[in-house]
Amino acid sequence: MRTTLNLDDQLIKELMQITGARTKTEAIHQAIAAFIRQKRLEGLKALSGKVRLDLDWRTLEKQELKAQEQRERRLRGHR
């Protein structure tokens, strides 16, 4: 998507140095991606202590092994 922006030349130069990007477009893409990752992590951190998972890993493991065994049986039966 083409967009015209008025950006501070010094900020762009610094961004290109920091990111090691060869073009302004590449530098801006990297900066946007890093910003999005940072905001998503902040959102996850905000959930800390608010989400309670009451999982029994032994039961989950048994269920997964059973499902895996069933998939393998189906695969062998189709050959």
C-alpha cells in the first residue's frame, strides 16, 4: 500500500541504523512489526494473575496419547 508521510529525516536515519535496514520502507516495516509485538506482549502481561487455568496435565496427556493412537490406527487401516 502506498502512503505519503511526512517523517523526520533524522528519526528515519536513526531507525535505519538501529534496524540495519537498507531502505526506509524496510526500516519502517521492522519498526511497525516490533511495535505490534511489544503491544501484544503488554496485553498478555496485563492478563498476568487474571487468568486461572485449572488443568490436569496427566489427564490431558492421556487424552492426547489416546487421540494419537487412534490417528495411527486409522492411518494403518487405510494403507
